[in-house]
Amino acid sequence: MSGSNENLTPFGHEMKKHFSFQDGYRNLNHGSFGASPKAIRALADRLREECESAPCPFIKYEFPLLLNESRSAASTLLNSPLSDLVFVANATTGVNTVLRNIIWNPDGLDEILYLDVIYGACGKTVHYLCEASQGKVHGREIRLTYPLEDAAIISGFRRAIEASRKQNRRPRIAIFDTITSNPAMKLPFEQLTALCHAEGVLSLIDGAHGIGQIELNLATLSPDFFVTNCHKWLLTPRSCAILYVPKRHQAMMRSTLPTSHGFVPWVSTLEKNQQSFVSNFEFVGTADNLAFLTVAEAISWRKSICGGEDQIREYCIGLARKGGRRVAEILGTSVLDNDAHTLTECFMVNVLLPLRQPTSGEGSRIMSGDFPGATVTDWMQKTMIKEYKTFMPVFAFQGSWWVRLSGQIYLEDSDFEWAGWRLKELCARLQD
């Protein structure tokens, strides 16, 4: 790490002093729930004390002003008009808000397109909408075999759009990630967005793993809808996410989730000839949303302590790639990546586990040991916690078992080395 600022902290274990991890705990799974530095949480704590000292004045009048400051910081980082950004609790809430506001055509021809690696909760949202709409909308899953090159992913999406229309369906909206969850892969979301534009399909980007991990320019990208979690890679406290809706679509977002005071009935909307997107999301019921107010502090901290977004990105991507290769070498397996290495252009990496256990059915359960009846996933993850003071997501994918590891500013090569040998021990115990 380089920089003239004397406050910069070297990446690696020295960075742990800014976090609250218990002694000996190795946070190799930053990707699931994030981890926020003490200084950023301290701001939220100060604001909480201020709120408790005079709840009504703070919530009714101070909170909206601070919220706008946070939105402004986010809009600068994402290069988006301030009027197009609001906060929601998490990416899943953002995806639900968009999909539940769309009015589906009564002819039953609308379709929602999505990849088979869609985040589980979002996939279930699609299933729910298909059920609740009573046939007005249908889901179309795009199944691919990974790893594959970006061009193949784009081709698969294009074929799905064509197939939908050949079957006299209407591909209405497509959901895809910036970086998928399990397995973690960076998708060619820019090209997919352009494809949707060209084909007249709405694009809904699940950027849960976006902000703070990859460079995002919403003015250039111009998606129809975009949501991203700040409490993962931007390092704000939980829960905090941004929902982006450009002006051309804001009238579609009739209600927040749940509907709250900002809702404007159709009659009033017609009289005013517009609906305020921002004011609709300003207060969505009573909730502890103080994390929303820490975005500017998080961006500032990342610059003053880490050197900025480019430095963080270079370190974490390099660490994840190098660490993943080392873990695969220890296990005698491989990393999930394509020839162009675009899938691993992120802070997470997937490594194949040397397990012969089947990935479904009764054979996937461990019938002895500390956690009898547990699945392979639960046994490995619970054993990691109990014996090794760590957590690494273990999951079945394409008939094999994989582990996902996160690179982050407080980790070093030695953490991946350690992880590789612990995983080797666990796999050996499962095969005995």
C-alpha cells in the first residue's frame, strides 16, 4: 500500500485494530454479512444517543437532513443524480420493491428472466410473484454450466430472450447480479444491461456485492433498476442498501415495502402530475435506519485509513486470487474461473473441495460425530466455528462441493494458507 497520508494503516493483520473481531477469529466470510470498522459504528452510536435524547425532533426533522447528506455521498461515489437514489434495508428488499411495483399484463405473457445462479431469496421472490399473480407473470430460468467466458453468458441471455418471444411470451424484465453470491462470480453486467436496452427488456441489477468492491458508474451503466448493499463491502453497519431508479421509471415505484406515509394515491398523483420518489422512501415505518447515515463516514474512512477505492480493490482482488490458488493447491483441486479470469475479478473466490459425498439425498447427511443428522454444509460450517474459530461458506454446485473465501483489507496470504490446511483436515474427516 502506498500513500503520503500518515494515517494510512497497512493492509493485512495490522488493519484488524480498526475492527472488533474476537481474539483468534479469522473472518474469511466477509461476503455474507460484512464487518464494520469501530470508527464508522461509533458515528451510528453517537447518532443513536442523539436520537434517544430527543426522539421526535431527531426522527422527524434531523434524520431527513442527515439522510440527504448520506445520499449525496453515495451519488458522488456511484456517479448518479441525487434524485435517483434512496435507501432501503438490504438488496433483497430493493429487488422486492421493484418487482412488486410492476403491474403485470393480464394476458399472462409477461416473463421474468433470471440466471440459475440468482441469489436464493430473489429467486424465491420470482416464484412467489408467479404464484401470487395467478398466471399473469412467469419466470424463465437461464441455465448455464460454469465456468464459462463472458461472451457465453451474454449469448445465453440472448437465447433466452429469443426463446421467450418464439413461444409468444413477453420478456418483461431480467434480473442479474454484478457479482453472484454462491458461487461468487463477477458477471458481465455492463454487457447484459446493454443487451436488455437493445432488446427492450427492463434490467434489474442485484448489486448486493457491488458498491465497495467493484467500480460502478450508474450514469454510464444506465440500468433500469439497481440495488446494492453498503453493509457488505463499503463497510457501513448493518443494514444499509441503496436503491437506484432513474427518473424515467420512478412513476412505476408506486409504493415502498411496506407502504408508508410517502404513498400518493393515483388521484392525487394525477392532480400533481408527478410523484416524489425520494419523499416516498424517506420514512418507511419506524425502524432503526441509522446505518443509512454512515455512508459518507464509510467513504471518508476508506480514503483516510486505506488510501481509497483503487487501493482497496487492488489489494483485495489480488489477495482473493492468490489465496484461492494456494487453497486449491493444498486441496489438490481448482478455482472456479474462466480463461480470461473475469469471473474472479472481485473480492471472493470459490475453491473445489475434494469430497466424494453426494450433493443431494440421504447421502448428504452426516450420521455421526458432534452434529448427527447435519448436512455436509452444516457439519463443516459448525465444526469450523467450534474447532477453528472461523466460518467459510460450503455449498453444493453442479454436482460438487465448493467453499467460498473472501479477501478483505484485514486478511493476509497466511490466512488463506491456514484455511487451506483446515479445509483439508475437514474433508479428510468426512471421507474416513
